[in-house]
Amino acid sequence: MSISVVVLGGQESIVRQIEGYQGELIVTRVCSDIAEAVAACATGAADVLLVADSHLVPPMEQVDDLLINRTAIVCMLENPSDLKPTPDVLQVPADIAISDLEQRIAATVLSLRQPESNKDKVSPHLTEKEPRTAGKIVSFWSAPGSPGRSTIALNYAVELAAAGKNVVLLDADTYAASISIQLGLMDESASVAQICRIIDSGSSDIARLNAACSLVQVGDTTIRVGTGIPRSSRWPEVRASALRRASMTFKEHYDVVVLDLAPHIAMDEQLSFDTQAPQRNAVTVEMLQCSDEIFMVVNSDSVGIPRALRAIDELEESYGGLQPKIVFNRVSVSSSGRSPKRRLIEAWDRFGPMHDVVGFMPRVQERV
């Protein structure tokens, strides 16, 4: 098995060692800057990106893109003091024997080529760590124009905390974040943006992630809240890969990670860019795909239900395998007639997909 390698950095000695060893490693290109190396790997012509200079490790968002394309990332360290925990990057000493380097690279590449047994896309050299705790990620999503999603997500988090669960609530709505407003937190710094910057720096320290959030006392209970961006124009600060990594880290330390997501899931792959352009809806798509449980909030009227049906069709067409649970909101006699719960279930079974209806939220001041 031959393994194609793109070398990033000006270390000619490692290139000579690989070529002189005449093993499975084959150097296909030597690059001097990160953009050139990532572009070379993005063509699919490289199995490994070998970073010969530890100062040239690509940003975490590009690391994720390379791993999705089954490109392993190996960083060579001149000094042990350069070592810092960089998720999904295999770090080796610069003086490693070429035979040992080839063996470790081959094992990493082989693991990446194997079918993934989970949706977390965890690097193979991290699978030997202790298994995660029993925490889970719960996302609240809705079709465009369905009100009440953020309120339900907030109340869900509070009720879990009141039941004794350790909860963190993250406002990941890149269009109209509202959790901070509902809690009276005028947070211009945007906790989720801070969290993404921490992850992109290569750190997964839970203490730093906790410090970026706010502790909120609600009645007799306390929840940790990651506030959203105060202005929608700041959406590029919330990066999908960074938020996914942060959520997985929170999952290891909390019982439940609650996410409030924007409704839109359409991506712009049909557009052509000279460089890899950020996707505003990537946060919603990425977090839906890594969620353990998804609640879809549906407005229970003649407009909200058809919108929900179209949104689920789009979700299944583009990202099959996700199973949202339906929560009807604003249920009332005025919008659904007598016995509104029964009528909604009948309508959903007749016209909608076979997703479980798990809850009914009545219109304020009206009993169902």
C-alpha cells in the first residue's frame, strides 16, 4: 500500500529521509504555506498532510475538512515543549525513526479509511481514551417561521436542571439569537463566539469553556448558558466545526447539552469560490448531525404544519438518518377545532412523515 504525503514546511531533511527509505510513503508535493498545502490535499491526491514545522498547523476548521476527506494530519515537533493538545492531529517528535514514522502514519491512514462507527468523526488515535460519560446533546430545531423554539429550549434546560441534571444551554441560532434577551443578559461578547475561538486555538480545556459561559440562577436551580451572537452579521464568528468540538467537550462533563438552532439547513455547495467559503447554515446542519436527540417545534396551524412537512422533506433528502421528535406549539381550540390534540395527530399521521409526536404546548392562557 502506497501512501501519498504532502509535506508542509521547509524541512528538506524529512523529504530526503522519506525518499531514501523507499517504503510506503511517497512525497507528492512540498508546500511552504498552509493554504497551498490544504488546497493540495483537498484535491484528494494526498493521504497525509505532514506538518514539518509545528508553527504551520492549519486552523481547526481546516483540520476538520481534511479529516472528513480522509486526510490524516501529522505534526512533527522539534522540542517537547512545543507539545499542546491539538484535537485530531497526530504529534510525533522530529527525530523519530523513519520506520516508526511510516508505521504510525500507516495505522492512522488505515483507521481513517475504515467505516466510521459513530457520527462524531473522532480521530483514530483518540479512540483509546476513556469512554465519554452518559451525557447527551439535545437540539431544538424548527421550520422557518415557527415561533417558540427558543422558549421551549430554555424551559427544557431549566426543567432538567430542576430535576438535578447538570445542564449547559448554547444559543447557536446564527439568525436571531434570543436566549440572552429572555434571560436579561445583555452580552455583547457572545459566549458561543468565545467558545469557538477557544476551540480554534487548539484548546479543549473545560475550565476555559465554562468561563466563557454565564451562570444563571433560575428559581432554585442554576444553568450554564452560552449566549448567542447579538447581531446576525456576526455569524462568521460561530464556526460549525468549532462548535461541534465544544459541544462534544461539554458532553463529557455535563449530563445534557441543550442547543437552540436556527431553522435554515440549505447549503451553498452549488456556488463556486476560489477558496473554501464559510456556510451560515453549517452550524445548524453540523449540530443536528451530532445530536443524540432532536426536537422539532411545529406551529400548530394551517401555515406551520405545511412548513414543517417541507422542512422535514428537505432534511431527509439532504441529511438522511436524522429522526426529529415533534413538539406542537401554540395548540388551541381556535386554530385546530375541538379536541385539538386528536385532530393534530390525525393530520400529522395523514400528511406527515412517521416521526413521533412527543409533546403539545398550549397557547398561553388557553387550556387544551
